[in-house]
Amino acid sequence: MDCLRVAVQHASATSQLVHLGGQKPLDKCLIKQHFSDRSLLLSLLRSSSHFNNISLRSFSRPQRMQTDSSAVPPNHDHRKQEPEITLRPFDLSDVGAFMTWASDPRVTRFQRRGPCTSEEDARRYLADHVLPHPWYRAICVDGRPVGSINAKPGQGEERFKASIAYRLAYQHWGRGIATAALRAAVSSLLEEWPHLERLEAIAEVENPASQRVLEKAGFLREGLLRKYVMLHGKSRDVVMYSLLATGPNSDDI
């Protein structure tokens, strides 16, 4: 019975092929639509004299494309490369970069000094205040200044402590750069000033982003100081943070 069924299928298929072969030009897509059995179709095409002009390659199974492993470089890392964050002293040639944050009201909103109004104003501030400062550094991302961080040491009997402050260009907010820079500054200060026992910083109550930076860098929130600073003609509440050179810096104390 199986042999008979195959013979019937073969005859029927041959008839269909002959019918289709009468169409000029021969439509290969049409042939494919009439035959679900690919092996039977190829067998008939090989044996039929009507279709010698048809390339059997048109009806063969598509070959899977081989992946060229040599095209992928070894140890290739598709993850986004982290920027290099470094600190260095300022130079007068940094005035252009300095202006990108020193002239931005969004950055200077929580600073005692207002925004720089011109490049000459920024150059004068660099020359008179930044360069002579005991510890004032540029925050650099891949070598380009994008912010600043400074530490003011205590005087006389209070030289065991220092206050720290920072600011960052607006386009770099929210990327962890300020936190990384603050950690690097703490490490440098404790090494350069071995007499330090305490680093402290204040953040305005209305500036939760700065508070998060301090907490991520290991500073401990000590408490609220009411009407503690004068900012743009108005007294403001601030939160005091500290980090000790030795001893616990956590809420567990």
C-alpha cells in the first residue's frame, strides 16, 4: 500500500509540475506553494526533462549562517566604561571650565557667593581666592574639570578639624561623581594633614541631594542647626555632618 501511495503521489505531483511548467516564465514561488514535501519536489525536478532549466539550489533548504568567532575581539567588554574621577589643583587656564558651574544659578543656589557674571570675574576669583587657598581642588572627569572641592582647616586650638564643601556642574549631577570626589578628598586630606581628627560639612535642609552625597561618602548626620548660615540675604537651617579620622562613623554609636 505504501508503494502504491507513493506512486500515486509521484504521478499527481508530476502532473502538477507539468501544468505549472506550461506557464512562462516559470514561477518558482508558485511551485513552492504547491508542494509541502520538499524532498518529493526535488526528486521530481531531478527526474523530469521539463524542468532541466531550473536550478535545484533555488529549492534547497537555506543554510544557517556561521558566526565568525574571529570577528569578535577576545575579552571584549560590552559594558559602559566608568569615567575616571580625579582631583588636582586649579590653574588659571581652567577659567573656561570653571565658568560652566560657577556661572550657573542651579549650582550656586546653595552657595554664599552668587554666580560669576563674566570670564574675567571667574579669572579674578581663581587668582584671588582659589589658587592661594590651602586646599582647593578641581574635580576632573577623564581629565576635564567639572567641579570643585575644598577644605578649610580650623585655626589655633581648632586645627584638629576642617570643613569641606563641593560643587559640581549641573550636567554631571546624579552620576555618583560628587560622592566619588568626596571620598577621594577625605582620603587625601587625612593623609596630607595627619593632625586632623574631624571633617565636617553642612548641607541646607532644602538640598537633600547634597545630604545623600555626604551620607554615601561615610559622613554621619549629627543634627539640625537652625538659622545657622546667611544665604543670599536670608538665614537658613542646615544639617551638620561629620566624619572622624578614627572611631565610628555610623548611626550605631
